[in-house]
Amino acid sequence: MMLTFVLLHGPAVGIAMAGTTLVGQAIGAHRHDWAFKVGNRIILMAVAVHWARSALPARPANLGAVGTAVFLPISRRSTGR
């Protein structure tokens, strides 16, 4: 379950965290117009990435032979099978 969460939500969270840094730097430089513009674009980018990643299958078996080879050993180790 945690692997699914990281793979699906991780990229969007990373973009949002980077956006927070950019907005903070713009506010620190007293460029509130730039902070507003960057913040809105980062929100759109994070939502788009999250939407695109959520459209992918969440189960490793649906990812084909490569996905099964990569994720199956990890899932077996974590469940103790």
C-alpha cells in the first residue's frame, strides 16, 4: 500500500514542495505578483501530474512483465511471503 502511495502521489507532492520554495523566495523578494503567478502555475502542474499518475494502473500486475519483475519482489518482501 505504501509503495502505491509513493508512486502515485510522490511526484505531485515533490512538485508542490518545490513550488512552496519558489513562492517563498518570491515573497521574500517582495515580488508578490510573481509569487501569485508561480503559485498558481505550480498548483496546475501538481494537479496535472497527480491526475496523469492516477490514470495509470495501481496494481503491479497490470504494468506488464517489466512492472511485475520490478514490483513483485518488493511486495513479497514487505508482506513476508
